[in-house]
Amino acid sequence: MSFTYPVLYPASLVAQANGFMLSNTDNAVAVTAESFSELDAWYATFVSSCLQWQGKARYTIALNGTRFAMHLLLLRQYWKKSPSPCQRLHLVVFEEKPLSREDFVIMGACLFPGHVQAQVNELASQWPCVLPGMHRIDLEQGNLTITLAYGEKRRMLKNIHASIDAYILADSCSPAVLAQESYGDWLRYASPQVCVISRVQDESLLRQALKIEGLVAGETRMGDEGKYLALLARSGRPMPVYRADRDRTALVIGGGLAGSGVAHALALRGWQVKVFDPAFAHAKSAGQQGHIAAALTPMLSIDDNFRSRLSRAGALRAHARWRDFPESAIPARCGTLELSRNKGHAKDLTEAVKAMQFPGEWVRNVDSAEASALAGMPIDRAGAYFSAGMLVNPEGLIRTLLDSEAIECVAARVAFLLRNEQTGQWELLGADGTVQACGHTVIVACGLQTLSIMQESGLMQQTRRSGTVVPAMPKLNTLHPMGGEVMHVPAALVKGGPRCIIGGEGYFLPAVNNLCVMGSTYRHNQYAPCTSQQGQQAILAKMPVALSADLAKAVQNNEIGGWAGMRAVLQGRLPVIGQLDHAEGVCIAAAYASHGLTWSSLAGDVIGARLEGEPVPLERDLLKAISPR
């Protein structure tokens, strides 16, 4: 079997007499307790005066990996005590061999002084697994974010989506050596006004890279010892202006998993949000009413394709955003046992787990004996266990996401959008042409209705400067419904149900309110899904565990209830998330297919980050893959 996935290895932390040796680069780095005080002195006398964050709405700093944990703590410290700090500080770190959570805790406890231990512990509680991709940590009520870019550094430097205001590429303890990557790689996404802190000996290389990127070097400041410099540069481009700089209100069309995820993400950022859905006439979660349980499980593929990477990113964002949600939304964080099977994405599951060498805390292969122990019932085949699997109550989740003073739910159906050229705002109109609301920022997140709204609004085409009318979002034309049903089985009929989520040809969930959900069916172009005896029999045939004859008999006697819903699916099964290039102020979050739970928080943070000018917690190639265009 051919395999090209680049395995991500954690750093090696080796204890020394006065600290640790950190082998996270080609050159091992010594880290001692004295390093923090030395670095603190360097910040006090040099770095803090070079950072131009005073009075700004946002400021983004990129860091080379060496000793970055110390930099994170010191930057937080100096930002908080600055007389006029930026409102939001964003830190971006690039790491090829990151520290595991366990090693970070060990190093933090030994090396950091007592007055920062609380911050070290807070950081440790959110420290990510050693998994490739973007990881985001939110601190200070979201006003301080840390984006950890894990993977081959040169590729990640090209794949980040951010406007970088400052770079710290060397420090006073041990100069960072830019061996594999060049200054040009680092400066690719420099802001029109940028500060670069590096080594004096690299000044000529740095100036050359700035010139290539269209930046004119200006003032240069030297550190006390003459080893380091801070070079200020600017280009002729204007500083970017983001939608959050003009207006912090948004209109969201759709109150399901997509719309509520976006509304929640914007509310966390201080936006006022109105969400429109006719189902609100019945309840905030009417779109998922009666859907008592569903599973969030990361995907895994042997080639780590776009869907797998998006699934991993979505699961990570969901865990971060839902970590304090109540049991009514997240009944159990029980993990998922994904069983091997002969077709589908899990055919090569065990081989993929072996090849990728993901941390065992994320996924590990299990034999049938361990699978049986995890499930609490006999399992006759091997599989993989994902500790990140979560049992979710979609009804409760949506209620929790929308439970904010910043979110207003409006029971109304939006038929189309119309731009008011005089005010520059978008008007939301009903089928009768009544204006229901107007605003500068609109997110269309209403599943299958997204296509009809785009069509009725005339946004499926765009007119080029030449006057030629061309398709604007051809991929959206493939949007179609896929119906599906699940069955609600009394736990007593299945010996109480499994201890964890079980996935195979079908899925079997732990009990919620004495009912176990089994699923699911997949029917393309089914506009009015419903429960049926035929569907329940199809679900039983997919079950990866042996079931009693009593359950089959109950199905035959129509004694088992269930729930049916519709998924919106695009060709290729990727979602569509992002801003419309041809309609300023309009975003789409739709086509989640069977991954509504997985992509809800991710889409919200992608859209929120773009509107706010934050580093986006997703790589550029993935953003391109899910863009509306």
C-alpha cells in the first residue's frame, strides 16, 4: 500500500541537571529555570518597546518554535500590563516537533516561576495533542488567542491565513537558526506595517526578503548587547479593514447546527446576532426536535484527505468550544469504537492508525477483546478507539449555543436577499417581499434552502468587468437532500446499551433517557424523510453487534420509535464555508452532510476569524477546498 503521509513526531524532552534538553529542532536546545528570567529581562529592556500594539483593535505576532512557551507567557504578561494594549492579541507558533501535553506539564512545573504557575496550568489544560494542523487556544475571554501550527514548517508557513504584525524569530537565550526556512517564507503574510525581531548578523538577508515582499525597511532598533535588532518596515498597501471594524452586528439565516454554531462564535466575539428560522415558532431547537442523541466522531483515512483533516479540525474545535457545556447538550464524552469493515472510509482504518502514528490519546487500534471491554458487550472484530468521540443531544446543543443575551431568535422565513445600494446594507425579505431585517453582514446557514436563497437573490451568477455573466458558485448547484432516519430503542431491549459509541456499517449509541439510538439510513433526494419499518429493518441489518430476537420482533410489531431528518449534501461531501467574493458582506455555511456536529464550531470560528481579522484556525488549502467559489 502506497503511503505519503508525513508523520508528526513530538519533541524529545530529556532531563538535565539544571533543566531539560529540548530536541524539537535539528539542534537540541537547553531549557533551564534561568532561561525564563533571562528572557523576561530581554522583554523588559528591548522587545516590549518594539511591539507597536498600542491602541490597536488587534495585533498578531508570529513566533519561531524555540522556547515558545516562555514567549507566550511573557507576551501575555507584558500585554496585560501595557498602558495602552491592543484589544485583542493573537499569537501564532510554528512547530515541526511539538511538545506533548504530558511533557509540557512536566517542563512547566519544573522551569516556570511560581507567579506564573496558574497561567502555566491554564495553558496546560488546553494544550493540544500532537496532531498535524492548526490548533487554537482561547484565553482572556477570547481576547488572547494562540494558534499552534503543527507540521512541516515551510509548508505551514505557506498555509497559514493571517496578517502578521510582528515576528519574533530569535531570543536572548539561544538565537533561533533559520536553517530550513528562509525569511521570505516567514514574511509571506506580513502586515503592511511590520516589526521583525531577529539577529543582527541576519540583517542583510532580512532586508532582502522585506524588499522582495514589497516592504520598505525603516527604523532599526538594536538590543543592548548588539546581538539582536528590531527592524520596522511598511509597504504601500493600506492596513486591512475588517467587517468588525465597521459594524459588529450580524444576521444569520438558519437556526440549525450550522446557523447556531456561527451565531455562538460571533456572540463570543462580542457581536450582536439575529438568527432567523421559522422553526423558532415552536422551539429554539425545533429543527432537531426529537433527535435525542447523535455522535461526533473524527474521520480517519489512509491519505489524510481533505475530509479527514476537516473532520479532525472540527472535532478539535468542538471539544474546545463545548468543554463546559451541560449534560443536556453533551450527555457523555465516552469515546467512539470504530470497527473495521470491508468498505467505506474505515476499510483501511487499522492500517491508517498504524501508519500515521497519531498519539494514543487521540486514536489507537484495539483487538476484539479490548473492543468488547470498551463497549461493555461482545465485539467480534478489531477496530480503532477514538477518545475524542462525544455523545451529543442535538436539541440540547442548539439550545445551549443560542443561549446568549447577544443572540436574538426570530421566527421568520427568509426567501431572498437584496442589497440596498443607498445604505450599503443587505435586506432580508420574506416570500411576499416584506423586509424582515437589514444589515451589513449576513450568514446564510440554512441547509438545502441555501441554494434557493442564492438563486432568488441572483447570487448564483456574477458579472465581470467585461460585462460577461458567469457562474459564481457552480459547486452549489450540486446541493441536494439526503434523508435519513434513526431508531430509538429501549435500553432494556439491548441490555442497557453500549458504554461507548460503536460505529460500523451502522452506529449504536449509549443510552440517553433510557433510549439507545441506532442509525442510520441514507436516501438521496428524499425531501420529506420519515420513519418506517423498512428503514428500521435496514438499520438493524447494519448493526455491528449481535442483537436479541426481541428487538427484531418489536420492529415487526411497529413498537419502536425514531426520528427522521434531512441532510444537505454537495458532490464530494465537503461543506461550503466562507465569504462570497462577489457579494460583500455575505457568507455561507452549509452542506454539512452527515457532519453537522463536526463542522458546526469550526465553521463558526472560521467565519468569525475572517470577520475579525484573526488568524484562521484552518489551513489555506482547506479554506480553498470549502470556499463557496
